[in-house]
Amino acid sequence: MATKMLFLFALFGLAFSKLPHKRQCEGETKQDSPTRCSNYENIEYLDKTLKDNQKELQERIAAVEGKTRENLETLSSVQEELKRIKLQTKMEINHTKTQLQENNDDISSLKKEIQELRKSREREGVNINEIEERLNVTERKLRENKAKLENLETETKGSFSDTQKLLNLYKNRLSHLNTTTQELEGKVEARLDATKTDLDTELKKIQDNSKAFSAKLKQQKATVSKFMEETGSKFRHVDEQLKIQNTTVNQQKADTDTLKSKTAVNAKVAFSATIIESRDVFTGPKTASTSSILIFNRVFTNIGNAYNSKTGCFTAPLKGVYHFSFMTFGYNSYTSGAILVKNGRYQVSTWEFTGPDASDTTSNTVILELNANDTVNIILWEGGKIHTSVFSGFLVFPTS
């Protein structure tokens, strides 16, 4: 039985093992001719059916084995109880027999004593009525013990009879379970044979379909090879065009690098200048008839030549972010200070009133974003007068 069950499990493991070349085919439209996806779907359906049958069979076998183990455990416990009852009964019978033998020995001893007493009465005339009464009491006890022994034997026989009936009942149940197991094995074998036949039929269909699919695959492979040749020709043409474009791009890159180098040189802009062209280096006061633009005619630095020392104006050579600063120094007789102007519009300024101090100094700084050819210059406040001043600026970085 165990060998047969192992053979069945091995056969199920082989039949229900995971099928090779299993894959998912999504989105395929139904066709009249078989395809690989439809063959795989058939195999998956057979695989699922066999697994369901295996699961059902394993559950039923597990239930039968569990019931059989339960009955065997019950039978074992009944046998243990019978052994215990038998041993206890045997011990009681032996104990009763021992007491009966002791009573028989006592009776024999008393009979001997009576005989001796009778002989002694004849000789001595002693009354033995008391001894006879004791003998009668002992005989009654002996009869009672004998009756108890008979009752105990009767009860023991009844217990053995009931136990034997229970044992026969469990044997009948076990026989019924064995019969049910054999019937189930027969059904499983028949079901396995039918499943194997169906599986062989489906596998034959799948093999036939695979042959047709292989032929169609060869045809498609030839079409793909032709397409690859045509595509290769197109790619070679595209590759030649790319080479031409790469040459053009490299030339443009070289031109761009040259332009960047020129721009980097031109992007170096910085200047700084002060005022010296006036009597005692004084400028102002500003009136309605005089120009308000301060001319910083002593140039310290003018990299890029963006500052004009004759007009006092800075002209941006390229678009970018610029930094400007200016300082004025004056005396308390006049107000002092100046205004930074971009394209004629005020941007930032400094201012100092007349006061008790002897001299005043003002300064300011600003960062401006300029387009090419924008102008920046410094002007005096109306009525203002300064002793000297400094105007500086430089390009922080160009912008596109």
C-alpha cells in the first residue's frame, strides 16, 4: 500500500511539474490557425486542471489517513484499558485464592483441633460447643468469600465480553476504511489514466500546431532578413549623411571656439579715473548754464577703452552685468554729492548738506545690467561743489 501511494505521488509530481517555455501572451487576437500563445494557453489550462485534481486527491487522502490514525489511536487505548482490567482482575483473583487457601488451611487446622478436642473430651469430658460455634462462623465467612469470588469472575467475564464486542466493532470500522481506501485508489488510478490520455492527445495537437508555427516562423524569418538588408542599406546612407553633418558641426564648433576666445578677450572691461582739470581741483558749483556732467580726466585704468575721459561717459561694449562706484570730497561751504546716471536716467546718488564740519565725503556703489552701447556717467547736484571725486567700474560677467 505504501509503495503504491509513493508511486501515485511521484506520478502526480511529474504530471503537475511546471511546464517549460511558459509565458504570458497579452493582447493577441483570436485566429483560425493555431499560434504559440494559444498552445501555451491550452497547456496552462491542462496544468491548472491537473493541479486542481491533485489538490482534491491529496485532501481526500489526508482525510482518510487522519480518520485511520484516529481509529488506530482509539483501538490502542482500548487495548491498553483491557490489559489494565485483565491485570487488575488477575491480581484480585489471586488475592481471593490466597485468602481461600488460608481459610482452607484454617478449617483443616480447626478440624484437627476438633478431633483432638473430641479425643480429649472423651478422655477429659470437656465441652466443645464453643469451638463448634467458632467453626460454624468460619464456614459462613468462607461461603461468603466464595460467593464474592464467583461474582467477581462473572463480572470479569462480562467485561471481557463487552471489550471483545467493542474490539470487533473497531475491526469492522477499520476494514471498512481499508475498503474505502482501495476504492479511492481505484478511482484515482482511473482518473489518472483518463487524464494521461487527454494530456497525450492535447500534447499531440500542440506538437502539430508547433510544426505549423515553425513553418510560419521560417517564412517570417526570411521576411525579416530581407527587411534587415534594406534597413542596413538605409543605415549606411544615413551614416554617410551623419559623417557629413559631423564635419560641418566640427567646423562650426571650431568657429564657436574662436568666437568665444575673441569674446573672452573683449569681455575684459574695467576703468577708474579722477578729476584734475579745474582751478585748485575744484568743480562746480553747478548752475543752470553750466554742464552737470563730471569729467574724470585723469585715467588710472581703462581696459577695453569703454570710458571716454573727454566726455566723462562710460559706454558698455557688450551686454552684461557691471559694477560701478563713485566718491566725492567737498567742504562745508557748499552742498556736496553726485548722481549716477544710466542713459540719462538717475540710478543712485550721494548727498551732504552744509554744516559745522570742515569737510564731507560721500560714496555709493551699484550693480547694473547694461545692453551694448548703454551709457553711464556722474553728474553734480544743482548748486553743489566738490573738491575732487573718483569714478570706477568693471564688467562682472557678460550675458547673452
